[in-house]
Amino acid sequence: MKNRQYRISELATLVGLSRTALLYYEKKGLIKGKRQANGYRVYSEQDAQRLQLILKLQAGGLTLDECQACLSSKIDRALLLQRLQQLDDEIAQKQRSRQLLAALLGEGDLKAWHQSVDEVAPDAHLQWLIAQGFTEKEALRVKWLSKDMNEHEQYMADFMRIFETLDRWGPGSEHDTLAALAKVPHAPQRLLEIGCGKGLATTLLAAHTQAQITAVDNEQSALDRLSQRAEQAGIIERIQAVAASMTELPFEDASFDLIWAEGCAYIMGVTNAFAQWRRLLQDDGVLVLSDLVWLTDTPSDAAKGFWQKDYPDMTTVSQRTAQAKAAGYSVLDSFALSDTAWQNYAGPLAKRVAQLKPEMADSAALTEIETELNIYRDHLGEFGYQIFVLQKSPSV
């Protein structure tokens, strides 16, 4: 066996390399063929074993040149450590790739992935979700509520069950709504309320103005409750309920002299709302908008960590003010939502969570709402809702 000789085709078959590769190895001096009188090249058993050894070294991640160096001198441990680290990095990346593919197939948690995509490409993320078969309404809810398209159906079923008996789906109070209305410098005639929910603010605005009100929400059950409330209050003739997305409002330019949006603009992005809703206002029309903001420059780690995950676009009052001015508004007033507004929301919600917890202990929706309530309890004051009363500036 030691004296066996191989033709190049035989050696290629033995070691699993091409004829071209063997010629390249020979050119580098790794094997040494001998040409016979008949013109054929032959290789020794030593060449064959040398090639087998090289292939084993290459399986460890070494380059051909590094393998050649190892054959002629002592192994370079620093080189091996470097290659080991590279291999570990590649394995970790492959594992992350596998986890993502498994999660996309419904075998893992997609929340962190959705969050990371939304931070760098929010619009593309939304369109991708729609391409996966979600309606725009469902896609927005994946982004802001369930945060996992594979768990979305169960999450939303639990979420709607929790909130179905509650009138408030966010902080608010009659006092704060009327305080903002008092800052509007004209008596509104045509009012658009975006994200009206079940109509608490709608009916209050109707009672304190003579405006014709168009109330928009994408949740039909909320609009049904609004219509019921308006009927009971005897103001149904002044309220038109419209089921529509806030990102594609079906109204002509300059249709309204007042737009009202409490706690909902974050869904499409506040800066997008500033830009897209401006066209709907008449000259000198007013936009009243509330948004969650930081009230301190040094929030606690718990509050910061929670809101970076749930509302990464959250910023300060001064930054939102600057964004409003840049979008073509002057700021008539700005003030923080009252503690009463938070209690009106958090108090009934906490009772509802306690009521349902024994039978929904494994619900992701209930767990996240409970976490949010704890953040309110422990850190409210580091953050809060700010109401902005903005007037459309003349076009330049």
C-alpha cells in the first residue's frame, strides 16, 4: 500500500477533489506528481495521505495557506484561537438565523425581532405585515399590541376581552378635554375626532360646541358604543361615525376647522400625523393632540426599558414642540394630563385585570397590561401625556 500510485483521476475520486484543484495543490507544492513515460501523472500514497490531512485541517476552518504552514512547522496556537473565535461567531449567527426562521414558522417568540425591525424600518415593517396577509388594522395592532404575528389572534382575543367592559382605553378626563377645548381660539363648526374610541370625548365635545362632528375609529364595536352613547345624549344628529384608518382618512383637504386626537397619534407616528393631518385643516384650523412624553431627563431604568420597548418613538415635550413647529404649526398651548385622567383609566383597568387573572393566568395580553399598570404605579411623573394645542400656520 505504501508504494501504491494513483493517477490524477483516481486521486481526485479518493479525496473528493476536482482535477483542477489537485493541479492547484501541486502548483503550491502540497503534492508532487511524477510524469511517467506514457505522459500520465501519478501520485504516491504519501501524496494521498497528505491531502487527507489537509482536508481534515481545513474542516477546522484553516485556509489552504495556513494548512500548508501547519504541515511544515509547529501549530500556531494564536492562529487556532483566532479561527476558533471566528467559528464561534459564525455558529452564533447561524443559531440566530435558525431561531428567526423557526419563529417565522410559529415555533418561537418574534417580539424582539418585530421590535428591532420597527426601530429601523417602521414603514417597511408595516407594509411587510400587510404582505403577509394582515389588514392594515391588524398590522398596526401587531406593531403596537401583540408584537408577534404568530400569537396575534389569541393576543387580540384576550385584549378585547379585557377591554370590552371598559369605556376608557387610555388616560383621559372631562376636565382635561374641556381645558384643551378652552384653548381653541374659535368656536368650531366642523370637527374631526380621530381615534374616538367609545365616544367619551366625542359626546363631551358635542355638548360644549355646536360643531358637526365626524368621529373616526377602526374598531367597529367602539363606534357602535359611541352611537349608542350619542343616541342616549340626544346628539346623534350632529355626529357621523366613520370606520377608517387614521393613516388613510377619506376626507377632502381643508374639510375641518378643528381636529381632535387624544392618545392615538403614536400608532402612525406623531410626526407622520402632524404632516398627514395638516392638509385636512382649514387655514388657521387647530389640531389638539395628546402624546406620551418624558417629563424628566433622567428616567429610571425600569421606566426607560419599558417604554423603549413599547413606544420607542417617545420623546420630550420640547422635542415634540419643535417637531410640530417644523411641520407647520404654531403652539397655542401645551399642558400635562392630570393625575385624575390616569386614575380614570388605570383604576377600572386594574380591577378588570384582577377579575380576569384567575382564568387568564397564561394570557400574554393580560400579563403585559399588568406590567404596564405597575409602571404607572411606580413611575408616573417620569412620563405622562402632554396635550398640545396647535394652530395651522399659513403655508409658505
